[in-house]
Amino acid sequence: MPRTLTVAGEILPLHTPFRISRGVKTAAEVVTVAIARDGVTGRGECVPYPRYGENVESTIAAIEAARGAIERGAGRRELLQLMPAGAARNAVDCALWDLELRLAGSDFAAALGLEKPLRPIVTAMTVSLDTPDRMAAAAAALADAPLVKVKVDQSDPAAQLKAVRAAAPKPKMIVDPNESWTIAEVRDLQGLMTDLRIDLLEQPLPADADGDLIGFRSAIPIAADEAVHVAADLEALPDGYGVVNIKLDKTGGLTAALELAEAARTRGLGVMTGCMICSSLSIAPAWAIAATSSFADLDGPLWLAEDRAGGVSAANGIMAPPRPGFWGGI
């Protein structure tokens, strides 16, 4: 029996503006995909990212261009050749995972050998970019969380980081400049980041300036985010990186994300799981990577004014998985 594909864009308002070095978001713009066969439906979601030249319209157009093959039964491996890595393929790939597992009467935890029932995970709670005083106030509310992620820029990162650490002295901390630093900032802030007990520095340089990290030995582990999308990108990754941040919207779905995680670990790299500002429909498949990652940054749905029913929940940085049947099978 043939499949039926449905695709739509949605706007999900945030309860608080989310600021990074590239701008401010007040809503998440997502694209959802549903693929149905034999009365069973699989769902997927993606977040088109302007940083990669994506928007809702172009993402829907990319999915529509593959409609014929998808409805005729193209599988996830075929999808890797049919569509490029990115948001559009992510939504389709995750919908196919969900559909396949439901048709098989299985779930992703069983399929991937994860412990059942799924355990809660520690997720980074984000302090978005603002004035140091406002960032300190936001950090104070997270002072007892296990892991905090701090968005900074090039304006005054030292003041931003000092303010956050003073307000939240206990949590582990990730610093994310979102490509806004130069190698000079990375070098000059090594001592301060060591003093402030920063655990991870995420993509400080623009991806096209990665060459500056060749041979660089940072006192703080550096994670590649925008610099790595799929497993093949690891070939050119400078040795200054020690961790890879895996996001399904970059890899183009869970299938390619699992390949990237395996390839990264084979090279001795640590694995982090990240997300865009999204709903729990994006987080559920990412859980398959996050369950075995050193760091998880999955608080995207926690910024929404209203998440999807049955999705993840969190208290003080401890995230509980979606309810059974939400995504990924029975």
C-alpha cells in the first residue's frame, strides 16, 4: 500500500525572547512531516536555520520535491542519497523512523539497545545573551541546575561570564559564542575560563576560520557545532576540537546522526547532543543520541509558550523523556 505524505509549517511562540550573537527569536518556526501507511502515521519535525540558507518555504519545497519517491516507499538509506543533509531531510527521516517502528510494533529504545524505561537526562539550561546584570538574574534562577549553557558574543564576554558564574557558582558550564570570537579571544580568555571552571567551549570561531585551531591546545575542551554536520566533515576537522555537537537538523535526521556519533567516537572525540528552539517532536529522536552523550543541550521546548502534548518535561535541568507512544514507536 502506498504512503501518504503531509507537510506543513508551524509557528510556535516563545514565552521569553531567546538571544544569541546572531539575533533574537520570539517564536520557533518549524516544519512538520507526517507519513502514513496502512492506517499508521509517523511524525517528524525540523527547524529551518537561516545560518544555513534555510527557511520554512525552502524546506517545504525540498520535501515536496522528494514527495514522489517518499510516497512510493523510499527508505531512510535511500533518503541519504535523495536529499542533502539539513532540516528538510531531518523531518522526513524522523517521520520514517517513527512509521517503521510503529508498523513493526517496536520502539527506538529497543531498536537501538537503549536501557528501558528511558532514564531522565541532564540537559543544559540556557542563559541567553543579554546585559551582564540580566544574564546574572537569569543564571540565579538556574543556580541549582546541574548544567548551564551561556550564550555570549564579542562585546564583553569576560563580564558576561563573570556575572553568570557569580550568580550560579555550582553548575557545570558550557560557553557558546555562536561563531562570534576570533582566535585572539579564545587565547586571551583561557585563564578566565579556567578560573571560572568552564567545562566546554562551543564553536567559538566562525566555521570558515577553523584553520586557526590547527595545533591549538585549549585548556577548555572545544566543541565543533557549525563546523560539523555529517560524518564526512570529520575528515577536515582541526585537531583543536575535542567534542562534536550533533544536531539532527544539521545531520539531516537520526540515521545520519547515529553515523556521525559512531564516527566521532571512533576518532576519540566526545559527543554532545544539541537542538534548535523546537518542540518535543524534535527532541524525541535526538534522545537516541543524547542518552549516550557526554553533554546534552535539549532545552529547546522549554522556551515554548506551549509544547506538544505528551512531550518532554523538565525540572531544574533534569529532563524526563516523552510519554510512551509520543514518537519512535509504540
